[in-house]
Amino acid sequence: MAANAQGVAEAPFVWHPATTAEAVQLKASLGAEGVFAAGGTLLRTQWESGLAAMPNHLINIGAIVELQGLQLDVGSGRGSFGAMMTLSDIRTSPIVNTRFPLLTEAARSIAAPSIRNLATIGGNVLSMVGDSLPALLIYDPVLHWHDGSSGLEEPLSDWLSTAAAHPAWKERLLLSVSLTEPALDSNTKRFVAYHKVGRRDAFTPSVVTAAFSIQLDPDNRLRDVRLAFGGGQTIPHRLETVEQFLIGKPADKKIITEVYSMIVEHYEPKGDAFVPVSYRKKAAANLIASELWKAAR
Ligand SMILES: Cc1cc2nc3c(=O)[nH]c(=O)nc-3n(C[C@H](O)[C@H](O)[C@H](O)COP(=O)(O)OP(=O)(O)OC[C@H]3O[C@@H](n4cnc5c(N)ncnc54)[C@H](O)[C@@H]3O)c2cc1C
């Protein structure tokens, strides 16, 4: 392996563990010198833009069978997505589309097909700002890790709220993400939508990514309201204050007008030099208000 004057490898040494135990063991022995690589699409972008240095060792987790595919338990409505499942596989899976349609839509909206053929759900989640996250947050997602000695489970929302401040997770291997289908109450209708709003330039991060799931009962009252937002550098999250406000309310003009103002007040996106916070708030509020109108009609 050739090294430059700073002792950093010009091309990393690539390891190919066959099991999760082997991968975690490699990471433990290589420490910060070794980085897990799934599809490599985000890592590549980070190296090219100078956001991260190319490491001396890459631990390619692509051949580990335990990290592949989708396991579905029809009885409990629970689906377990292997961390190495690609966004293309998710986008084209009829089962995912039937059970978790927001995830199908999210996968469709991410990058171009050539990238989606490599990019994994695990890598998208661990980017902390991936466009799959608002869709995943609708389905009570749980992350399953291998931490070297045992398995570890953690709700995705807990991990998202602490990941930036507590980077200990970088030593672990993400095994899978499990989702649960929301139960449909009798006599109610479910409405779901996923939107990614971006600028016209190719490959710029989205301005707002929103996922929406509600049920309407026969009296046109809202049940089981779930709203999640992300986009740009905003860490995706559910807007629980607004969800609680909407539950039991009628889907009418007065409530939709109120919910617009509430989203503008409570949603706290990150702005940047191109798209200010105020614009992102209004875009998010408009998306939800328009979906409520459609459902009410
Ligand atoms: C041209 C282009 C366009 C893009 N457009 C979008 C877009 O529209 N929306 C979007 O959300 N993203 C986009 N991306 C970013 C990227 O493609 C996705 O986030 C992708 O899902 C990352 O997955 P990956 O498998 O390639 O991750 P990798 O690059 O392999 O890994 C990403 C990070 O996660 C870690 N990691 C990966 N898997 C595991 C695991 N199982 N356990 C522990 N650590 C792990 C890696 O160490 C690394 O730090 C784009 C990228 C490119 C190059």
C-alpha cells in the first residue's frame, strides 16, 4: 500500500469480511483508521468535496449475507430492512410499495438510478440527513446494531436526536432498520404522501422533505396523524405538537388554516445561504395544508 508524505494511504486497503462479527472485529482493531463502506456513494462525495479524508482502510460490508434483503412478518405488520438493501431494490419491491408506500416514494426521489443501484438504506440513514428518513419516521422505525459484543436496538428518532453530539455509534455496525405498518382503524380511510421539494439545480440538497400519514373517520375527523420533516441539513423529525393538535379535529378550512400557522411556528429547519428558514417553514406548511385539503375533499 503506497502512502503520501503525511503517512495517509493514496488508495485505502479494502477488507472484505464475510460475517457481521468479522466486520465488527475489524473495525475494533482498525479504530479510526478503518471505515465501513456500504454502497460508497456518500463516502465518495465526502472525499471529493474534502469533507472527510480518505481512510487507510475500508471495511466493505457488501458481501455480508446477514445485511441483505427484507424480512416481513405479515401478522405483526413488521418489516426488517437489511442495512445493505439498495434504494433500487426498495423502489422496485411490490411488497414495500404495498406495506410501506412512503418508503417507495422516498427511494424514487433519491439521486439517479445509477446511484440508487449502489446506495443502501443503511448508508442513507447514517448520513443523518438522507431523504429516506422522513418516510421511515412515519413507521415507528427501530435501528438494530452490532456493537462488538451483542445486539443493540434503538428507536431511529432517539438516535437522530443524539447522533451528532455522541458519535460512539460510529464504532458499531448497523444491521437493519425495522418498520411497523400503522394499524388501520375500522371505518377509517388512510391518506399518505411524500414530497421532496428542491431547487432546479441537479444534485442540490432538498429544501423540504415531508412525509404525511393520516386516517379520516366517517365524521371526517383526523386519527393517527403522523407528520415528519427534513431537507437540506435539517435533522429529520416528527412534529408531535402539531400531530397532537390535529388528532380528533375535523379536516375543515378552519383547522387547515390553523395547522398552517402551527407548522410555521413549530417547525425549526436549518437554513443556508440559498434558502432561508422562513421559506422552508412556509414550504413545509403548504405541503401539509394541501395534503389535508386533498384528504378532506
Ligand atoms: C450524485 C449523488 C446524488 C445523491 N443524491 C442524494 C439524494 O437525493 N438524497 C439523499 O438522501 N442522498 C443522496 N446522495 C447521498 C447518498 O447516495 C445516499 O445517502 C446513500 O443512500 C448513501 O448510501 P451508501 O450505501 O452509498 O453509503 P456509504 O457511502 O457506503 O456510507 C455512508 C456512511 O455510512 C456508514 N455506513 C454505511 N453503512 C453502514 C452500516 N451498515 N453500519 C455502519 N456504518 C455504515 C459509512 O461508514 C459512511 O460513514 C447522493 C449521492 C450522490 C453521489
